[in-house]
Amino acid sequence: MNQSGERAEQYGEAFTAASGERPVEEAVMTGKKATGEKHLMFFSGRAYPELAAEVAQHLGTEITPTKLHDFANGEIYARYLESVRGSDAFVIQSHTEPINKWIMEQLIMVDALKRASAKRITVVLPFFGYSRQDKKGRGREPITARLMADLFKTAGADRLMSVDLHTAQIQGFFDGPVDHLFALPVLHRYLSGKLDPANTTIVSPDTGRVRLAERWADQLGTAVAFIHKRRDLDVANQVKVHEVVGQVRGRTCVLIDDMIDTGGSICKAADALYEQGATNIIVAATHAIFSEPAVDRLKNSRISEVVVTNTLPIPEEKRFDKLTVLSIAPLIARAISEVFSDGSVTSLFEGDA
């Protein structure tokens, strides 16, 4: 059984009766109410129950009891064990492996909420699956990130919430509000005390992350550099690094990216920085996908520390001495609270959201 399956099995009770099964006729509802009879209800799929539980704790509410299971042929069944009518529903699911199963489960949960008359449905995606397929690089390719947005809209989602989308344009794929959260404040708080701004350079691993690198540099008061690279379009996850643009010699470099998949891109970028005279390299990324052979590459690289958030589950076998994992749950909980109370999500990022 894969890691996600084991976690789902381990937390199975939470999804069948989080606080004991109750007859539907009682119409008992967990969550919390605001003035004007607004009622927040928080739901989780089985992909990453640990993060969902942490978010619920910060929200001061409970995960609504939900029955989720697989039929023998792999089909997914979902049923809520409480009335959700008129609720402000938030459905969280991290798109980890097996990614297609967990996406489908979240779509089914949204459909069930719509048919049960939830008043507003917000889909919370700590990691937005298929976000890298956001444009056509060549002819006859799909734009799967747009398809994802369309699927959630069709299922009944009124709003999307995600952390560090691969590109900001994905917000325009969904016909409705999209709350684009940034992990920068979480990562910045951790790194700011470890760095000397006068001797630090924030490095973008490609030209597409230069704007993000500039935001980092503004927060930390450091210099900016970027790496020019080109991918082999015929071989997945293969990158050829070309040159470093910016001041890195004799400096600590913080390589930033939205995700680490196989680790090839980030390790080659680190090698290029050392070749240009960098003395120390720290990697900061939001989404730790860590597909094989990422862990081996990172462990055996010259990178001194890899700092990520827990938007995706990181099992013990994928953890290593250089790895630091920061919690994204408080940020997600604050954003959910702002949406529920009709507050400002943008205020969480001082104008960056």
C-alpha cells in the first residue's frame, strides 16, 4: 500500500465518524457560526489528514465527519454524516501521489456538497495538481491546469484557495475568486535570522522566478541573481544550466523555487552557483514533491540546507538531515478565517496577494 493509502487507512475513523456517527435526522452540525447565522464547516479528503487536522486546530473547529471509501473496482464513495445545508464549506485536499485519485476524490466531495445545498463551497488546494501544465509549449499539447479549474467549477466550487501556484496566470483559469496564498512569510521568518543581508544573494533558478526573487530580496534586503537554463523538451525532468546572472561570488545564496520534484533542476543550479564562487547555498521551496531520485540528489549535493513547507506529506523515508519542514497550516487557517468573515486575504501578505 502506498504512503497516502496507509495514512488514509490510519485516519479512517476520522472520515467515517470524527465525533461518533449521528443519525442524519438529528441535523447536528460541527464547525462554528458567525453572526448572521453564517456557518463554517471544514472537510478533508484522505490524501493528507495530518495537515487537515492541523488547519482545523488553528481554526478552532473540527473536521466534519465524512464517510469516504473505495469500492472494489477503485471507484470512490463520499457521504457527509451531518447536514451541510446553508453552510460555508471549505474542502481541503493536497494533491499528492496517487495524484489522480485524490483529485477525483475532492471533485466528488465538492459535488456532494453542491447536491446537499451547501451555500458556498471553497476548494482548498495546498498544492494545485497539474499546475505546471499551464500553457502550450508546443503544438498538440493540453493546458491541463485550465482543465483542472474547469472541473472544480463544474463540480460546484465557488472559490479556490491555493499556495504558491506555479504561475499566477492560473488564477485566471477559474471563473470565480481565487485566493493565491504565498509561503514567503513562513519561509522568510525562518531564514531571516540565519542570514546576513550584506553577504546574501537571493537566486531565482530560472527567469520565470525573477519577480519572486525580487520580493524575497525586498523582504530580506539582499541582492538578486538568476540562472538562465533550458529544458530538453523531449526528455521530462531534464535541465541544462547555462549561466548565472548576478553577484554570487563569496556570498551565501538562497535558491528559491515553488516546488522540488526530482531535484535535478535545483541541484544543477546549485552546482552552477558553486562554479561561480558561491560559498554556501540554501534552498527554499514551498512544495516538496520529492519524486525519485530527489532525496538522493539533495542528500549528496553541496546544498547546506533544504527548507520546505508541509503543503505535501513528506514520509519518514524521504526526510534527511539537511531538510527543514515548516508548517503552512497557520497561514491556510488564517486565510480561511478571512474568507469566512468576508475579510481581506491580501492583508496577510501586505499587498502581495
